[in-house]
Amino acid sequence: MTDAAMPVRQGFHLVEPSPWPIVGAGFAFLTAVGLIVFMKDLAIAGFRPGAGLLLIGIAGILFTMAGWWRDVILEAEGGYHNPVVRHGLALGMLLFIASEVMFFVAWFWAFFWSSIGAGDTEVYGRYDFSGGIWPPKGVEVLDPLRLPLMNTFVLVTSSFAVNVAHDNLREGDRQGFKNFLALGIGLGVLFVITQAYEYIHAPFAFKNSIYGATFFMATGFHGAHVIIGVIFLFVCLARAWAGQFTPRQHSGFQFAAWYWHFVDVVWIFLFSCIYIWGSWGASIEGAVGGG
């Protein structure tokens, strides 16, 4: 990024007219329609367009994201992101992470509401599904001290590597920055692969299981956030190779690092609450790494 002064007299950046808001809204609407048609399995003149509409909508959203963020990068490279603008962008990122925190609060709430009140007979079907205990009667769980524990070390190490990369960038060590950032990305990919293996061999399913539903929703959405974070960091690595970050101005990477640390903290809570506390005393026979 350049440290050139913004070529306007006031401190804010008034963006040029952009097609991306209306384009993104159109593709988002198409995605919603496609999802509804696909889930309802609706047919039009004997043709079922749900899957096609959904794929086009998702592809359009990804195209919009790439184009919009490309314009933001060009604005930064053009010197428009002065300290006032960067402060506003930082506040926006912090508010976004705060909204993500509340998103995961909802899944933790669902988990604790189901597990702590497993024997509540006043909730319709709760006792029938849980047997009055948690984990529910007859449910075999993953051994938290095998693959989940290994994945915890992998993600924490990845977060540490990203932090070291940030320090190297601020000190002007661009090669060290790129090396540690690549290491963080590689560990993030390893985390995703390991969790996919864990899902495939899980001894419980999402369907017909209150334990499986709460487990897969919470950990699955976290896995999706890890994938998003890996993409975020990879884009930063590509920008680093293009020489777009400086020790004084690297907001894009700073936001990616914040997001990655947030993902790491959420996983620590997931591991502690769902994998360890949520499986305490349950049978792990047949689970990944089980005896």
C-alpha cells in the first residue's frame, strides 16, 4: 500500500459510483429464490431449475465480492485510505466480528439449553431424544483427546504464526512475513482436512439426534469460518508477494489477522464446552481415536 496523501481536502473518502451494491443484491435475491426452489423441489414446465439458480446466484455473489474488494484494494493503492478512512474501516471490521460473536452465541445457547436441560420434561420431545442425560443415552462421541486436541494445537499454532507474521511486517521483514503467513495458511488447511476426516468417521449423525444437531451446527459453522479465514489470509499472501503492504499501512492484513484470532478463540470455547464438557462420561467406543 502507498502512504501518499489522499487527494481531497476533507478527511473522508467519497467513493465513486459503484455497480456492486445493486449487482450483489440481484445475485443475493437469485440465490434465495434458487434455494427455495431447490428445497421445495419445484418444477417449471417439467424442468427443475433450483440447483442451477442456486449455483448461478452463489457464483454471482463470489464474483461481486471479488470485484468489490478489488476496488477497495485499488482505492488503498491510490492513496485514498488515509488514517481517518482506516479508522472507519477498522471500526467496521470490529463491528463485523462482534456480530459474528453473537452468531456463535446462538449456537452455544442451543447447545447449553439442550445439554443442561436434558431431563426437562416440559419441553416437547426433549426427554424422548435425550433420555434425561447428556450426552443422550446410546450416543457414542468423539474422543476429545485425540483428533480434536491435535486440531486445537494446529489452530493455535496457526494463530501464533499469523501473529509472528504481523510482527515481521511491522518490523519491515517482508520475507519473514510471507514465510510465517504461508505457515499459518498451511496449518489452517490442515485443520479443515482433519475436521473433514473427523466428520466422515463420526459415530453419530446430524439427523434424529439432538447431540449431533447441536454438534454439527456449531462446529460446522466454525469450519466454514476457518475456510473463509484461510481464503482471507491467502489473498493477503498474494498481495504481499505483489508488494502491496508496508509496515505503516497494512489494514487488509490486520483485519485478516483479527478475524483469524477470533476464529481461534471460538474454537477454544468449542473444544472446551462441546468436545470436553459436552462429552464427559459418554462412551467413545467406535469414535475416531477411541479405544
